[in-house]
Amino acid sequence: PEGQPLKAGVIGCGGRGKGAARNFLDAGPGLSIVAAADVFQDRIDDFRKNLKEQRNAELDDAMCFTGLDAYKRVIESDVDIVILATPPYFRPEHFQACVEARKHVFMEKPVAVCPAGIKMVIEASKLAKQKNLGVVAGTQRRHQAAYIETMKRIHDGAIGEIVSAQCY
């Protein structure tokens, strides 16, 4: 909360992009969404409307980009953090471009959908580490206070010995 102001750009303005943008804005003071990109104009329009209604945040027309290469415009803008919320088959290329541009990244999961994409993410991650960039993948359950407390209780034996589990 006492950190420096941070500007984020969102790539992928559908449902998860909108949610991630709201999550970012709710994380503390001094945070703003200043750029957005999506392949489709209607997604940008809905994203902007949602931010205005839900968080009273407005995006300048000049900072909203559409098309398959719109992600490049967000990365080239004056953002500190890029939120990657596109369908996952785009993520490796977008992530690599962010790292090369020295941008911190939050990316949704899965981070890739094929072995070549995974390899690309791994290599870009190594470069991100060398550049001292922050990279976080969408692992909300690992950080959400209620889940952490629940797991602590389970590990402390609140429901007895676990003999089987099933996960979806």
C-alpha cells in the first residue's frame, strides 16, 4: 500500500480481463489501468464501460487498441505492468514481448496450451528473472485468505485424516 503508483495495461478485455483489471485496482492505492487491447472493438467498449461503472475508472480513447497486433501498442505504452488475459494460445508470444520490453507481468492460466508454447514461456521466464521482472500467474487460490485459512485448518486436522480427494 505504501508503494509507488503503478500503471497497468490489459491485453484481453473479455470476462477475465475485466475481472483482473478490477482486482488490480482493488489491490491498493495509486493503481490505475491506462491502456487496453483486444482483437474486437466491442470487447474494448464493454471493458471501458465496466471499469467506469464498477470502479469509476476511465480510459483515454487513444490508449485503447484493437486488432491482432494491438497487444504491441499496450506493451509500447508507458505501463509498468501488463495483465495478460487473452485466450491462452496467444499468451507465450505476448509474454515474451512483455519481457523483452521490460514489463512486469500478471498472466492468467494456463500460460500455454502446447509444448512449444510452454518452452517459450520457460525461456521468457528465465529472461524475466535476469531482468529482475515480477511475473505472476493466475493462482488466486494460493493467495486468497479464505483458502489459506481453510488449508491451515485441514492440515491441523479439523476434518480428520484425509484418505481420498478429487479435484476439478
